[in-house]
Amino acid sequence: MRRWSWLFALILVAGCELDMKPSLLVETLEPEVSGDDAFSGSGDSAVSPGDSSGATDSTAVDSDASGGGADAGPDLPPPPPCLSAADCDDADLCTADTCDPQVGCSHLAISCDDGVPCTVDSCDAIAGCQHFADGNLCDDGIDCTVDVCDLGGCLHTVDGALCDDGNPCTQEWCDPLAGCKTQFQDSACNDGDTCTSPDWCQSGVCTGNLVLSSDCLYSQKPNIGSCNAGALSMAARTAALKRVNEIRAIVGLPPLVYDTTHDNVVQQAALVMAANASLSHTPPNNWWCWTQAAYDGASTSNLHLGMNTDGKISPPAEVVDALAIDMNVESLGHRRWILDPFLTRTSYGFVNGSPKVNVGWPYVYSGVLRVIDDIYANLAGVALEYVAYPSGNFPASLLPNGWYLSFSVLMDKSSPWNNQAVDYSKATVQVTAPGGSAMPVSSVKYANDGMGLPNHLQWKCPGLSVGSQYSVTIGNVVFKGSAHQYQYTFTLQ
């Protein structure tokens, strides 16, 4: 079988003049020739080997030859991509558009930082830079400053009203560096209770004296004739607690809380004492108005009884003061119970009216203060070594001239009864007046019974003057195998 090799030639006529030789552009694909194969083709120009009009090499056509051929013209440089920044405007306000004629347009993001630390800076393609004030970024951590943000930065305005604690007995102000400051002030106030008047500020608390009327003293009035104990108002109960805690605070003792769970027994005990115009911690069951509740209240409380001809009501503070003074009670047991360091809570009952027995007085009243409890205070953190009455600045009304002064040692803060083993048998008591002169001391006695703190020393020192500071020295107090001495001062006011 014969194989044909094809020759493709493109012949361009570069000129029309007869005396010009045609220029040929010949593109060849090297053929494979086998034997005597003839060169032929259908519809193609063929050049036989040896033909004088053909050529075996390709010759480029001269496009610049004279004559009527096509002319492409000279090569020109491309136009520059931009001439100015206006040519690069991308209609985005968040970019800076610039032109470099050699390189072209560039679009760099702009900075919207306005230098104000309390604004949130952002950019909108259409609106441009946006700056939103955020007051939260101005918070200085001071509760009494108003923190705002404006174009100049954070502003911190002091507002003393933000320090108002609602207490009429405190003065508040704003320290722009430290925040709210408060201090107690002594002034008239209004505690909002119509049963206290006048009201005044005391240690930062608005308080006042109980208005002595039946409506304010009782929430339910008692009736001794029908053995109805009634019920005290909360104002009356609070007044009793307040006075107890005032006395305890003077001698350095922690305050008590009011215990409403024993209100009924102390109120029933007050009814029995008033009905029978007599006092007993173990009232017999044949007494008027006797109940087991009354017995329970009487056996765990200090009892006070008063009689008068006009039906006058004795306020709670007056009853508490009488129990603390313990006038004509040689043991001072009522005082010792009130000053028990381990006591934590108390309750108060009061009944007044006409007794059911004839004692020569038309009206009686009875006050009952619960002082014996089974919940002891934790005194581990209390810096107290002794309980002295009087001590510090002391109300003269609580120590009638010539009556007993008293002292107890708190040697063990874990349990009341661990304080019983204190030996006062060889104790010495000295009271020194201003200037160093010795005051007369008499009626020295001691006890280790179970009334309040179970060790107790008492003595009389007549002739004490109001306004003078006295020094007390108690020596040779023996416990835990050694003798101890105590010294303190007091001033009657």
C-alpha cells in the first residue's frame, strides 16, 4: 500500500508587477516518503521534486514590499491605567483612593479612630466614619459618680444623692476617689412609729421613748379580773430589749436579740404576779390566774412588781433599770443575770391593773424579763476578761449612792460553769479618787452560785461624786493555781 505525504503551502502574492518574483511563505510538515510514492493531492497545489517553481525551504513574505499589500502600521504603547485620583474613585468612603500612572489605582482602608477612648469607631461605605459614645466605657467603679461620654472623653460627675442610705441618723457624702462615706450624727429624727416620742439619733439608729399609753403599750389590753394576760406591742418589747442592750454595752458585753417564742410565758407570768400582787419564781398553783405557762415564765425570768394609787404605767426601760440596780436585793441576782456574758436572747412581759387580792394598793404592775436560756453565746472572739459594774462612762442613775458595785471574772469563754472556780476569799478591793486618795470600801462579799456568771464579788463605796473618775484595783483573785490583779476606771455621769 502506498503512503502519501502531504505538503501544505500557503502562497501569498506580495506584488502584481510581472517583473517581481513572487514571495512564498511555505509551512511544511516533514513527510515520510516511502519508495517511489507520487506526490499528488486533491484540490491542493502540488510541487514536484525538482520543479523550478517550488522550493524545499520556507521563505518569509515581505510585508513591506512595494505594491498594494495590507499594512498594519507601527506598534504604539498602551494608554496609562489612570491619570489622577479622580480616575480611581470607588465610591466607598471607607477607602483612600490614589493613582500611580505606572501601577494603577490603589484603595486603602482609612482609620476612623477619633482619639476619644469612650467612643465606638466604625465606618460605613456610604456615610463614612461613625463615632458612637458609650458611657459604659467610662465606668470608674465609683458608685456615687455619674459617668458619661462626650466628644471630649469621659466625664465623672459627683452625685452625693447616690450615697443616701435612707437613715436619718447618718450623714453621707461622695468621695470621688473612694466612693460613698458615712458617719453617724446626733440629731432629731423620726422613726415612723407614733408610739415613740421624742425620737433622736443614737449610734446611728433613730430611736425614741415609748409613748406611755395603753394603746402604745399593748397590742391587746390585759384584764386582770378575767385573767386575760393580753399582749404587748412590738414597740414595748423593743424598748425593753433596747435598754438591756444599752446597759450591757456600757460594761462591754455583746447585745441580746429579742425572742418572740417566749412572749406568751413571760406575759402569763406578769399576769400572775400582778393578779396576786406578789413575786415568786415558783408560784403555787393556787395563785390567781395560775397556768403552767406562767410558772415556766416565772422560773426563767427576772421579776419586778410595783404598786401605786394612780394606775401609772411604768415604761419598759424603767423596769429594766430597776432590775439592773437591784436595790435592796443583797444577792444582786437580777443584775448578774442581765450581765451574763453567755446570754444571747430575751423576752419581756408586762401587765398593769387592779390586783385580785387586797394589798392596800389599788393598782399594781408587773414586769418580767426572761434571762435564763439554754442557748449560750460563743465568746471566743470577745475581748473581755471581766464584767465590772460600773465601768467606763456610767449613768449615775444606775448606781444609787451607797449601793453595791460588783465584779465577775470571765476566765473561761467556752462554758459558763467553767467560771465557777474563782476564789475571792482573800481578794482585796481598793477604790481611788482623783488625786490618789482612797475611798471607803465596805460590805465586801462574794458568791460562786449559779446566778449569771457563777463567780461574783460586790462591795459598797459611799460618797462617789458625779463627774469624777475613780480607779478600782482588785487583787489576789485566785484561779487556775495563781493570783490575779485587775484594774479599771469608771466615771458617773
